[in-house]
Amino acid sequence: MKEKLATRVRQLKPSATLAINAKAKALKAKGIDIINLSAGEPDFDTPEHIKEAGIRAIRKGFTRYTPVAGIPELREAVAAQIKNDYGLTYTPEEVVISCGAKQALFNLAQALFEAGDEVFILAPYWVSYPPMIELTGAKPVIIPSSKENHFEPPLEEVEKALSPRTKGIILNSPSNPTGQIYSRDFLKGLAEICRKKSLFIISDDIYDKLRFDGRGPENILTVAPDLKEQTVMVNGVSKTYAMTGWRIGWAVGPKEIIAAVSRLQGQSTSNANSIAQVAALEALKGPQDCVAEMREVFKRRAELLYEKILKIPGLELPKPQGTFYAFVDFSAYYGKRTPAGNVVENSLGMCDYLLEEARVATVPGIAFGDDNCLRISFANADEEIEKGVLRISEALTKLG
């Protein structure tokens, strides 16, 4: 049966983050004491006023189809938020609401790229970017970086990778998995490259409110607003408002691109969930205290994790600047043997070892394009973070 499946599906790799998370939850369901530091979602509940808006929508019978691109009020609210956060003006017609930011990214890839195109992806990257590009027939071109430069690749390396087939680039800052924020100087240099080559820019801003430097949201349009006609911004309510399961995201950009995305969505999912759209509207227009409160908690946890990790000999990481992730270099322990006699050769082996020996779930860096590192989430209570890092430390001392 497998050989009868379409080639695009046979070649498609499962999400490593979802796989690790599922394995950790399965072990926990068996009664095993697992500390899950792999999760890609806030541990907070959705704020009450947002949940109540969803409940009211159900009671009012707001349970029918909506326009494919989303209810007008939500599209207007998204445009208003962009104006407030970035100082950029968009009309509701330049906004499409999707079933999460993930669908918005997928739809954009389908609308913009095709066989023969090349799309730059800066490593480390979110695990789904390369498969999304590959499913269009285009080729993802990975631009590597290092922790020494806070995971900003040298601009000359970006230029060197350009070819006549280069059509676009995907940016994500603050970054999953690194927790780093691209500097304005780096974005200015990147903007110049995109300007000269007329590259499409997909700016994944899903963590833009979860930054710890006191600044408001920023992306490439902050330093180069003239690139507005070749840039699409993607965002959603999942991370900022702890609404991962509600599945509401959006794309904001040039009207022609957004119209194409809407047509594509009309032939797949149609509209996003009507009740969740109402809840998302309340999230954007209602009290924002909850965002600041959650951000402060994540900031404190980032400090805690950073301090604890740096006390473990051999582990290295840049201090998280946003999100709820740290990208920790474990490569000093590669080549060592476990108590069972197995050699830990790479990030996959290290993740398996930590899950089996320390009962701590992490995510292998190879899934993000950097095999030296593991992604560790601090979307957990302080005591869970402390306990998890202690277990990791103890497990590493057993390698020899």
C-alpha cells in the first residue's frame, strides 16, 4: 500500500516536536514520572474573558459558516493591531484568517512557490518550514548560523547562496527554536538583499509579543517599510494569548497575495472555526494585561533555565531573548557511552538518552537544522524546570 501513496507524502517526514511530545505523554499516561521540556505551547490556560466570548458565541448560535477569509470584525481587528504594533496600515481585504498560523504559512507557500524555485530558510528553523516548501515542488535552501553570532548567519553567506531561482525567504524572530531576536543591523542587511533581488518575504511573527527586552514587536518591515509590497506577515493568537487549541492565525500582506491565499483556503478548509474567531476577536480587542503577565513569567523562567543550564559543565547556550525556548549545545557529550554501553552520537541519541535515563523530554536539534543542540522549553512551572535540569545534569554525569 505504501508504494501507492503519492510521492510527496511518502517523502514527508513527521514533525519531530509533535513526535517527542506524543512519546512523552504516552510514557506519562503509563504512570512514568516524565518532565516534559519539549512542549511548544504555553502552560497557561486561555484567559477567562476570551473563553467567555467563545461561550457566548455558542449560546448565540454563532455556529455557521463565515466568509472564507474570516469574519470582517476580526480582519479589522488584526489590521488595527498591526497598525498599533508596527505602524503599518492595512485594509481588512489584506488580511486572511486561517486555521492557525501554521495553515497561513502552508497556504502562503502554496500560493507563492512552485517547482524550480528556491526559498531561503535560516537555520536553526522551525521544523515545518522545509517540508512546507518541499510540498510546493520548490527547494528549501538552508543558510546555517552559529550560537557565537546569536544564530544570525553572515550576510555574505546569504548573498553567496543567491541564484537566479531564489524567489523568497522565511524569517522568524523571536525564533523557535533558539529564543533569539534578529538585530536591527542584521535585518537592515537582509532587507537590502531582498530589495535588490525582489524576494518574497514571509515574516513569521507568532512570538512577537513574547520578547524580554522591553521593546514592542519588530520585524523586517520595522527597518525597511518600503518592502511592504513583497512581505507577508504571519501571526495568530496561539502563543500570545495561550490559545493553541483554538487554531486561529492570519496572514497580512499585499491584496493580490492575500486574495490568492483566500482562494486556496476556499478549496481546502474554507473558514476557520466560527466560535474561535469570536474568541480571537475578544483576545485582540479585550484587556491585554494577561499578555504582559504571561510574558513576565516566561522572562523569569528564561533567567532560571539559563542560570541552571550554565552550571552544567560542557553545556552552552545564548541567553534566551524571547519565546519560551532555549537552544542548548550538548555536543560536548557526543561520543560518550551510556551506562548501557550505547554511544550518544547526535541530538537524536541525546534526546533518547535523556528521556530513558533522566525521564526528561527535549527535542533534537537536527529537526531544526542544528545537530549540536537540543531545544528545551521553559513553558513549565519553575519547580518543573529546576527538577528537569537537575535530572539532565545527573544523567550527563553517567556518560563516560
